[in-house]
Amino acid sequence: CWDVVVMPILEGPRVVGLVASSRDITEQAMLEQQEREQAEAQKRFVSDAAHELRTPLAAIQGNLDVIFRYPHIEESEKKEILQDVQNSAARLSRLVHDMLQLARGRTGVKSDEEVLLHEVALSAWRDAQRISGSKHHFELGLLEPIELYGDTDRLKQLTLILLENAVKYTPKGGTIRLQLEEQGGTAQLRVQDSGIGIAPENQHHIFERFFRVDRTRVDSRDPGGSGLGLPIAKWIVEAHHGTLEVESALGQGSTFVVRLPLQECSVDP
Ligand code: ADP
């Protein structure tokens, strides 16, 4: 799509020639479209964020109201209410932390660290076992030594998000399995669980910000998740030029597969 401007060359009152200049406005139109989309996404993020923050805030206000209005309620009941307040505050803090991380975007993601991916994976694996508190069986599949360039802390965070989700969404007694192998110049990390699984119609929504299959999990007693874990996992993977996919069957479990290219695994500027 071209924008053409034609100007006459004058010699006195006489037109002795024409100069034409042209510029490709397709690129500009695309930039404007991108800017509009970014502004739209930012507006959506702010409104979703406000909505998410309102729930724990309302719970804190409601619970504190009860304590001020009924100062003589039983000690045990008071304790329970204060516990709810504490849980909601913890949820608020986690939401704000996750939101800040997503809002900062890729700035601050290192590209040039030599990452020993198998050590990163193993360390996240041990953390996940502690979080599970022996409620699940942990199986370690093949763990090939793999070295790449990237950001060690972010890659650990990515592995931990997937493992923590496996713990959260797998009932007691279930199995969680981790595997890392090289396949055709790509590091392939698989986190598999025998948990509740994800229905096909929800599988592509789970990477959207604030999406949770079962929103009822989030009440003041069970602070649940922020709905930001997988979006954060996805941007970490994409910053390393990789892909994140899920295979899942409802009631049978889920497998999250991260693929990171080994050659050009440097992070975007
Ligand atoms: P949350 O903080 O709610 O866990 P995530 O962004 O990490 O947020 O995940 C989004 C939603 O995807 C979760 O609320 C859950 O419904 C679903 N999900 C994520 N991981 C799993 C899993 N391993 N098994 C079943 N459902 C999952």
C-alpha cells in the first residue's frame, strides 16, 4: 500500500517537470494497528486486574467490619475471621507480585547465562516435593544433561510453576513425573501429572491472564492461584524462543511440554 506525492518543478511560472515521492504506508498502518492492540490489551489487563484485586479486598473489609461491629464474639470465631483476613492479604500480595512481573515484560530477562537445565529442573523438582509434603508420588524420568544460554532464575521459575500446578491439581496419592531430554536440537521438558485434567474447550484458555477453570477454588479459606502462573510460564518460554503446549484428558491428568531451541536460545532484547 503506497502513499504517492507528486510535486511540480517550476521555472518561473512554467512547469518544467514533476517529482514524485512515494512511501509504503502498509508498515505504518501495521504499526498503528499494533499500537491500538497494545493499548486495548493494556486496558483489558488493568480492568481484569482491578476485578481480581477487588475480591480479596472485599473479603478483608467484610471480615474486619464483623470484628469491629461485634467485639464480643467468641475468641475461636475471631481467630477464624482473622485467619481469613490473613489468607486474603496473602492472596492480594501474590496477585500484585505476579501482576508486576507480567507488566515488566521481558526487561530484565538475562540472555547470556550458561544454564545447566538439568540442575535447574532438579532443584525445582526438590522444591515441588517439599510443597507437596509427601502427598504425591514423584517420578523422575530421563534427565539428560543439557546446557543452554538463557536466564537460570526464570527457567527455574518456569519449571516450578508447572510442577506446582501439577501438585495443586492432582489429588492426594497421584503421580507427578518430570522428564528432560534433547530431541533434534531442542531441549524438551515434560511435566506430567495424573490429576484432574483440563477439558478440551479450556485447554487454550489456560494460558490467558486470570483464567482459572474452577474459580470457586478461590475463596478466603483457599487462596488458590492467581491465574497468572501459566501466562508467566508462557512469556518465560517465549523469551527463550521456545514453545509451551499442553496435552490433557479430563479426569486422567495433564502433560505440559516445554521446548527450547538449543542453538539460538538467547533471550529477546
Ligand atoms: P493458577 O494460579 O490458577 O494455578 P495458572 O495460570 O497457573 O493459574 O493456571 C490456570 C488454570 O489452568 C488453573 O486455574 C487450572 O484451572 C488450570 N491448570 C493449570 N495447570 C493444571 C494442571 N496441571 N492440571 C489441571 N489444571 C491445570
